Amino acid sequence: MNSNETYVLVGGGYAASRAADCLRLEGFEGRILIISEEEHLPYSRPPLCKKGLLEEIGIERLPLRHADFYARNNIELMLGKPVKTVDRTARRVKLAGEISIDYDKMLLATGGRPRRLPIPGGDLKGVHVIRNYEDMTDLRSELKPGARLVIIGAGYIGLESAAAATSMGVDVTVVELSTRLMSRVVAPVTSEFFARKHLDHGVKLMLHRTAQSFEGKDGRVVSVRLQEGEKVSADLVLVAAGNVPEFRLAADAGLECEGGIVVDDRCRTSDPLIFAAGDCTRHPSVRYGRRIQLESVDNALEQARVAAAAMCGRRDRHAHVPWFWSDQYDLKLQVVGLSDGFDEIVVRGDPDQPGFSVWYLRGQEVLCMETVNNPLEFMQAGRWIGAHAKVDARILRDATTHLDDAVINKPRHESVLARV
């Protein structure tokens, strides 16, 4: 199939690696070329702010696929070669060093980059972000028992890093703009549960605070000054203020972008020969009826599969129910679905103990669920959300009842349920 064509995949993460695999599974026999600005094989990033901080993990332990996989499947790799421009008319990408590659179709899987704070002192030594392997090793080298680490941001990356660092004997302070932890992604009851756990482990939480500047001495950070007038001593700082979709390359090429690369439900951009997948995209959610942008391994893998099918002429739709997770201490937070538009929240179980779940409903229909150390209810919620199931909130709230007893409209076809 298309043995004379060249498909170029730009990116070094889950989406590019998965798309290459899926292209071969679809029967594409032409040239596949993965181009990544990083010098490593496409690798897993979630461990960077978790296990990767707790122990020395070599890059050889992180690849999504080892080199022999790419060799066996005749997938070429150009590593350490950032793409500078895309010429859509000539169907050509230009790389650093005046290298040019012609393509027949292309996938953009450029991911995101850490959000930098526009405040003084960001270039001081000891101020870190975590996006790639080198970021992790630089930070890990400074995490010594007794060191004072200030983390800016109480989202997944900030709190996972806090859990890892405090387990190493580091003195951790988390500064968060919101009044609660993970405020964009979980309910107040879940925020309170995780706040208690972090406080129990010795993490200091400074909520509803804003970093004004990083102060230094001899070129190295020594404190964080807050707008509220406080100053927090620091030997090192981790800025974990979220990620920004990386779509500059697409925008410069004239592709439609709106807070991300705009794609349809087959992962096609405004150019029919260019596709996009992963954190860099803004895509339509079939389940929720609006455009969304997600930072999710699951979404990257699913979009890559759909994009590969579309590049091969098949008409698969990206109709997946999104899900997310976060590991903090011995706790696994899992979230399935999107909560926007809910009109009722139901808490099932004891919110002081792992195992509770929080359900977001709209007109009795399940939109989203979050839970801690409760994989069975998480899986059930994913199926219900995909099937537009409605539930009786009174029964759902009672943890002594069987979960299935809460369903009002039993789904007729299991095949429509979301795969999570």
C-alpha cells in the first residue's frame, strides 16, 4: 500500500511512536520517518516527575519502543533534528543544518512545553521545569535531604514532584494561585483529601498565593517573593504552572490554530495532507459536543491510531472518552470524562479514606467521575459515560448499594461503551 510514498511524523513522544506502529498495522508499505528534536528514542514522560526523581533512571529504561522495533518495521529515525519550517506547497520540511525532507503526508505530534512565569529571576540557577529527560536529571541532582524546594503550582506535575521530593527528605513548599489543590481537574472534596495527605507527609501548602519574583545571590535562586508580601527561602524552585500546546510550527505553516492545532474527528488539519495528534491539538469531542484540548497519554495514543487510519484512507472517528491519572504517594487518582456543565455532584463512599468516588451529573446523566484507589468504579464510570447512562443520585450516593442498581437507563449495546 502506497509503497512509493513518504510519511513524515514530527515529534518524539507517544503520538509519533504510536502512529508509526499503527501505519504499519494498517498495511502502509512506504517510507515512515520520525523526526524529533530530542536525541533520544521516543520515551515515556510521566515517570519524569515521579519515579524518575526518586531513583536514577537511565534513558535506556524509558523508551516506548526499543531501537530493534523501529528497525524491524523499517521506521527511520532522525533524532536531535528540530524541524524549522514546513513548506506546504512543495510538501517539504526543513530541518536544522539545511536538511530538507519531502513528504506525501505528515503528522504533527509536537506536544507541549512548560509554561514559564513572566516574572524576574526566571533565569537564575536552581529554577527548574520538567519536560524532558535532561530537565529531570538536572532537578534530581539537586534534591538532597534538607534542601528547600519551592514548587510553583499544585497540579499533577507539582504535586507528584512534591510527593517524590518529600519522600527523599527534601523540605517542600507548594505555592498555588488557587484556593485549593488541582482546582481545574477535581472537586473540592478531592482537593481536601489530597491536601491532608500532603500535609501529613510534611509538605507546606501556601494556597491563594502568587509568585512575584525569584530572588538570587551570585546568580542562584535563594528565595521566592510573593505578591502578598511573603518571602519563601529556597535552595531550588520547580515551576509547575502547566503546559502550553506547541503549535508554532503549524501556525507558521498557515494551518488553522486556536490554542492548538485545529483538527477534525479524523485528526486532519486544515491541510488534507497534514494530520496532528496529542497535546498540541484542539479537537472535537464527539461525546461532549465541543472542541477541547487535552494533555493526556491516553488521548495521544488514541488520536495517533485514528490519524494513522486516516492517513491510510480509513474513516475511523476519534470518539474516545478521555481519562487521566496521577500517582501521589500510595494514592492513584483516576479521572474519566469531562465535568464541564454538571449540575450535581455526588460523593460515594467516605471522602476521608481512599476508595471514595465523585460523580458529576447533568440531568442525571454521568459526565465525569474521579476516584482514589478504586479502579473497578473507574472502569464502570467510563462505560456509563460512553453510553450516556443516567443514574439515580440517591442510590449512587449510598456506598452500601451495588453500583449497577443506580442506573436508570440500562445501555442496550455494550459496543458503544467507552474503552478506558
